[in-house]
Amino acid sequence: MAAKPSAPVDEPADSERTAVFRAVKPGAAKPEAAKPSAPAGGAGDSERTAVFRVPKVDALKPDAGQKSKPGAVKPGSASPSASAQAPAPAEDGERTAVFRAPKPEAPAPEAPEAPKAPKASTFVPLRTDGDGTTEAKPKPPVPPTPSVSAAASTATERLDRSDRSERTTQQPLPPKPPLDMLADLTNNPPPPPSPLRTAVRRFKIYAPLVVLLGIILAVVQLVRPLPEPKLVMTAKSSYTFEGAMPQLPWPSEGQAYMAAAGLGTLGQSGEQKPVPIASVTKSMTAYIILRDHPIKKGEQGAMIDVDKTAETEGKKNDSVNNESTLDTVKEGDKISEYDAIAALMIPSANNIARLLARWDAGSQEAFVKKMNDTAKELGMTNTTYTDPSGLDATTVSTAEDQVKLGLKLVEIETLLDITKKPNWVDPSGKSWRNWNGLTGPSGALGIKTGTTTKAGGNLLFAAQKKIGNTNQLIVGAVLGQHKPSIIDTVLAASKQLMVGTQKALDGATVVKKGDVVGYVDDGLGGRTPVVATADVQAIGWASLTVTVKLADGGGAMPQTATAGTEVGVLTVGEGASQVKVPVALKSDLASPGIGSKLTRIG
């Protein structure tokens, strides 16, 4: 098949030759000459080499009558690919260079290499054969060179994968200081470290934290519950009466003991050793009954059934048995607790004492055990009870122990209401005389007499003295009076002791009205003074020291209150005879301020 003629080209006058570049398959060209018929740039060629050949000027002209031979390149003709890409020769006969770029071979994916700089092109001079054909000298194969852009892209991708792998396997770096981070962001290196810069940096870092912590602490301090206000005493906690200890008229025999309720002991006489106390024993029986079965003021208490034994024992008040009994009770009757205590303490009825023991404990033996247990509780260490009435001589005690019991008895209003009566009328209408002759005009309050041949005359008594607004109670015991008549002897000795004690008692003003005796502490440093609302008078005798206490009124102390509000009580002495005076605020009690709340500790 004949090749199509090329477009006519005007040759230049000087017949100048130009280089024609044609890419051939490496290895296709023989050492002697390159075959022009080899296809240039066929598919699947892995490597191409540029061959430069300069054809004759006349060879570029088309030969109308010549057919192209396969495998050879005619003068003036080119391969289809070359002729398609080569520009038409100029009319002046100038030859133009036609070249085809070799196809770059893709880099091996398994072993990418760093990009290499492209080598400079090597030009092979063309020679003209005798027949007018142009052949290229063989050229050593050139290794494929990947394009710069492809190699750079591959290298960049490999570096990115390596960087990501390294970042994921390493531990994160600790954060930099704020100022260093700011320097990195602004591309300004941090200034060199110095003590001043370090101090400034630390201040900028920690100052906000300190401020935040201070705000949190302030809020916590403000919302915390306020402490409970407390009453604190500033007055003296005791007062001592001037003078020497008074000398009382003590009995010449036996033993005696004298004390004032809430104040202490005035003294004693004789040896405090256990001796029979006869019917004084009934004082303990009455104490246990009223303690375990209290009677409200104006009431009669429980109703007690009279049994056969009580009726039978009531007949023992004759000259043969010589017992004190209540002979008006009968089996099946009922007697009130109040009347039973009266029969026990005024006519000293032994049969009623035993009836009460059985009613309370179920048996006399069980009740006797309660009597001894109670004696231990009261500190009566030298006392032993063997029966509830005291008829047995084995029931023994001391004057001191009986005064300890008497100080508890004077606190029972119902008992004193009974024992201070000169006489008592039983349910049947019979009147009974009180054996304690100190009651009535002498001012004694009872408590109980006890006389037997072996025990002699014995008396546990109580009295009072009015001092100011207080009735001061005194309690004494005289035991072992054997001079006849024993009842009269013990009453006389007891009266002298009672009157001597009443004379020794006196009052002294410890605190005057309006005096500051303490303050209310709000727990945060605030103090509001409190004053006595009346004169506080202590009761005692010469050389006696009494205690002074300040306490709240039993309720919760207010957080705020106006001046004059009573917030506590000032007490002098102990027990039933103590003197009590209310105390009030001298000024307004205000709630703690914000400053106090913020600065409180604990």
C-alpha cells in the first residue's frame, strides 16, 4: 500500500537540514542501522529511546509512483505515527524536528525510591547513508526516570503515612505553658527564662485559680449553718460567807447529823456507827412506795385492798405485843395510797407497812431487797434493812445515812404534806396523833419517829426557814437517846439542833439587779451581755461556800432577740433550796455579719 504523500514543503534556498526526532523501541535498532519500519510507540513498550535522524531534503518530497515497502522508510516519508505528529515542512525547504517523548515506566509500588534529578538528553548525531536513508547509531539503554511530580507525590505520601504511624504510637507531649504556646502560635520564640519572668508567669497562672478558690470558699462560708449561741457566765462561780463555822447544840449521847438542802453539812456528833433505828425504818418504806407509785398533788393515789393479814396484825396494839398498828382496817376494805402513807408515818402502823410491802413487791422479803438496793443507790453504806416496819432490831443505820434519805424525802411534796400534820383522821373517822411533837407551832415538817427499848429514842426530822423569797430546808437525825422518857428526850435534843441550825442560816446578796453576769456567744465572735433581773441572795452560814451557776432556761437560745429578753437563769446553791433568778439581754442580740461568717474557722 502506498503511503500518502506529505504536504508540499518549500525548501529553503540554502537547503539547510534539520534534525528529526523519532522514538524507537530499544533494542529494535541494529548496530549497523535502525530499521525505519519499526513502529514507534507501540502499545506495551516499556521503554523508548529517542533517535535523531536527519533525512535528505529531497527525500521529504513525495514520490507519486513509489510504494512504501514494509519495514523501510522511504525518503520523504515517515511512519504513520511520526507523519501524523510531525508538522508539515515549510515551503522554503527548511526541515523541522519531529520527536516523540518516551513513555515513562510507572515506578515499582513495592520499593519506591526518592526522586532523582533527570539526566540531560543525549543527542546522537545522525549520518546520511549512501542511499539517502538516515540511520541512527545504537544508543545504550537509558533506565526509566519517573517524572518529578509523580516521584515527589509518592515520597510525600510515604512520609505522611510514616508521620501518622509515628504520631499514633508515641505518647502525647505534656502541654506547654500558656506563654510558650502563645509564642509558638505567633512564631515568636519565648524570651529567655529569668526569675522575674518566672514569677510573672506563675502569678498569671495561679492568680485566677486563687481568686476562684476564694470565691468558692466565700460562698461556702456564707451558706454554712450558724452555730448555736451559748450562754457564758462572767460572774464568780462561788460565794463564801464571812465568819467562823457556827457551833450547834449537839446532844450529849448517841449520834446526830445536820444538813441543809442544797447547801451541805453543818456538822455531826457522836460516832457514826450502825445502830437500831426502830420505826424510822418506815421512812424508806414510804420513799419507795411514793417513788414507784407517785401521787399527784390533791389526789389519793391507787386504791389498795386490805387482806386478812393486815386485819389480823392490826389487833397487835395491845399491851402484850406492844406494836403500833392501825386497828380500824378490815379484810375486804380498800384504803387509798395516800391514807396508807399517812397511817405509816403518823400513828406508825406496822400492819400497814407490811401491807404496802406485799402490795408493791408481792412479798415482804422482795420488798426488803428493794429497800437495801435503794440504800446503796443513795450512798447509805452503813445501813441494813431486815423488815419494812423497823420492829426488828436487826434493821440498823446511822444518823448520817438517815439524813441522806431525808434530803430525798423533802423533795416529795406529798410526803411533807402528810408528815407535817399534828394528827390524822383515818377512813373510819378515828383521829390519830403524830408522834413527832415538833410539828405544828415548832415549825417542823416531820419526818418520822422511832422508839423501842433496845433502840432508844430516834428521830429523822425536817424544818425550814424563810430567807428572802426562799424557804431553806434543813434535815437532821438524832439516834440512840436512852434517857427516859426516850420519846421526849429525842424530841428535845432534836428541837435544840433544829433551832440552832435555823439561827445559823442567813442570807447574803451575791448579785444585784442589773449586774452583768455573762454574755451570749454567737459562736462567731459576737458577745451580747446578759444581766440579772433581780437581786440574787445566797443562803448559808458563816464560812460556807455556795456555788453560782448560769444556765439557759431549758429552750433553744435564739439567734436574734431584743434587749430585755430572758435567756437564762442564775442559780445559787443546790437541790430544793437553791435560789433562782432569771437573766435577760442587756442589748439587742443580732445575727452575725458577713465579715464574721467569712472569717470563721471550724
